[in-house]
Amino acid sequence: MPVQFTCPHCGRETLVADQYIGQSGPCAGCGETITIPGTAEAVQPAPVATASAPGKSSAAVVLVVVLTVGLGVLLLCGGFLAALLLPATQATREAARRAQCSNNLKQILVAMHNYHDEWGTFPPAYTVGADGKRMHSWRALLLPYVDPTLASQYNYNEPWNGPNNSRLAKQCPLVFACPEDSTLAAGCTSYFVVVGPNTLFPGQQGLPLRGVTDGTAYTIAVVEASGQAINWLEPRDLDFSTLAFRVGAPGGLAGSHAQGTNVGMADGSVHILPADTPADNLRGMLTRDGGEPVYVP
């Protein structure tokens, strides 16, 4: 017949079949290990309120104990595993976004070389109209090589912010946007050239490869920079004369990756510059003909 047992830990009263007297197991209330006393003096017979079979009552008690303990184990293990897996999952996602950023730069560099093959120079940083105002950015000039469909909608006979082209301002191709850049507003770009007399992009003139006397493997062509709030069509980039030659710092090359900032070299390779990159080394990589000894990570 079932007996009534009171847990010495939590005080929970439980009906236990007499066949479990002397056995141990977890309490359904607190989970602590309990032992059903093995003598009649230690337990009190439970009054039988109905004619229900004792087997059903004991089975229900055992089921409650098993389900309660099992659920607790699942919750504990599940939470523990989630805590272990979350950092690894985040690191995997960050690595994938960093790789996509690097791939974007490689596509841009391939497009620049395709432009060079067709026109004999790298694209100019910007073009100028008859009125002396800037018309198109190098990103717009690369459209036929990175997004022919969008290029067919762009009107090269009007400025970048003209009636037709303004409609495309928020349709920034994915190749011009770093997936890790959380500061990026709609239509803005993450990638820029550095404009200056001794850089690969002196201004409205396109530069042939033979003008890179420092070597294309040691000369930066395109850089990643977050927080610039520059529309992808706007003919505006980073100015060598006002640039802070620091990586990861305001006014410098501040990318979106914990490891550093991605840069694309004139030879088509992509490297990530760490935050401790010396200013002289960065300055040397941004000039095309200075003759400075530079180290490329």
C-alpha cells in the first residue's frame, strides 16, 4: 500500500508505493537525494481516498520525479551549452563579414584593373563638368564592371545628383558596403580612395600603372573607412593633406573590424592593417612615388 513520505530537505509530502521503501532517488520538489525509510515506524501509511489502483498512483509519482529532474537537467545543460557556443558563433559571423569585406575590395580592384585595360589608366577620383564642378565619382565610373544593370540606369551626361541619378542614390551596390559597418546609412559607402598629388588618385586625372614607381604591391589603392556618411555616388573621398595617418582612429583609417582596417593594394591584393601600424609606414603606402621603405602586413 502507498505510504506518505516527507522530504527532510524541502518538506514536500509525497505518496510513495511501499515497493520503493529503502530506495534512494532525487526529490521531485528540491532535487536533493532522498532515501525512503525502510521501516514501518519511519513512514505513515497514506489514507486511501479512492479505489484507484496503487500502481497508477506510484507510477504518477515516479513520472513526476523523472520529468522534473529531467527538465532541470535539460535546462541546465541547454543554458551551459548556449553560453559556450555564443562566443564561437559570434566569432564565426565576424570572420565571415571580415572575409566579405576583403572580397568586396578584391572585386573593386579587379574592376579598376579592367578599367585600366580599357582606358589606359586607373579611374580618376572624380570627373569634372564644363562648369568646373565634380560630376562623377570613381565608384560611378566602375559601375559597368561591378553592376552593369545599374550602370545602364545611370546617366553619365548629368551630375551624380541630377534628376535621374538622384533616384539611384540609395541603391548602393553591395560591393561598396562593408557588411560589418554598423554606422552605414542607406546609400552610403564604406570604401574610399585617398586623393592627393602623390597618391594613386591625384584628382580628375587617371593614373597609368607605370606611374606607380614605388611598386603596385606597396601602394594602397582603396581603403575601408567607417563613419564617413558619404553617398556612394558622391565624388568625394579622403584627402591626403588632412588625413590622420593612424589606423582605427578618428580622422584616420577607421575600419569596422576588431583586427584592424582592410586596404586594397594597386596589385590587387588585400591586407588588414592593425591599429599599431606606424604613421610613417601608412603614409609611405599611400604615396605612389616617394621611394620610402614600407612594410605591408
